[in-house]
Amino acid sequence: MGNLSSLDSEDVIGIFNVLFRTKYNTILLGGCDEPLYQPSRSFTTPNIIYFKNDYLASALHEVAHWCLAGAERRKRLDYGYWYVPKGRSREQQWQFENAEVKPQALEWMFSMACVSKFYVSRDNFSERSTLDRFTKLIRRQVQCWCRGEQLPQDAQLFIDAARSRTNSQSTFDIDKYHSIATTD
């Protein structure tokens, strides 16, 4: 195994756009104030996945949502997801976390393929009581994929392309998924 080299957001844009621009008429674009998926309104313009600023984590998270969304959801603005930005009730926070388990688990695997640190994002500055539960659910989903549960096809393609650039061999090594940093 050669030296590992980490990827940055520009590398991820390049990988994504090479893999999916022609296949799905979809591009990844950074430098935005907030992440958003904008489906194309015509055959001459691409679908665009916007990610926040030039943050690698934001790019990987948005790619994870796209990979999980599927063809029908990719026709809708932000895949038709609901979002309550601040002041969520406990029930709304649980709904958010349940909807975020797979995207964040996939983001963690993308981070491993890109040789980058992963941070759990609960996206809520006030509610801390569900962090352990949420982290365990994310870890459990990663373990399922590491044990052979099938990844979405586009996620597998993205991981393979990132791994080929970084020489990362740990993406599917279940023992590498033990510690998670957290951020709100």
C-alpha cells in the first residue's frame, strides 16, 4: 500500500462530475451559503448539488443524500425533504436524526475513502440528549454496509473512485469505525 493522500472539496467535485455529469446530467458545486439540490428545469441545464462554501464535509454529505435519493426524489427540489432549521421540538429532532442516519453513515464511509475526519452533525444547537442514540445508529448502519449490505450503486462508484485516488484500504474495515467526533 502506498502513501495515503487526502482529498479536498475540489477533488471531490472533480470525481463526482466525471462520474455523474454525463450519466445523470448532475454536477456538484461548492461556494454556496447553504446546501441545496436543484433539479434541472430543462434538458439543456444540469441538476446541481450545491454544498456549503468549500467544506469537504458538506460536499460529502450532499453527495451522500444524492446517492440515497434515487431517481424519483432527484426530480424534486432538495429531494422533497423537509427541514426545520432551528428550534426543533424533541420529536422533530428525532425525525431529523432518523432521516439522517443513512446519509451520515454514507458520509462517514466517503470520509474514510477520502482520508478525511468525519463529524456527526445533529444540526441542532439546543438538544443534546439524543447524541448517543444517534451516533450508535450511524455506526450500526456503517457496520451493516461493511458486513456486505449492498450500498447504493452510485455510492459504491463514488467510494471506488475516491479510494483509487487516496490509496485508502480502510473504507470497508469495520474496525476503523469506532470513534466519531461530534459537532452541532
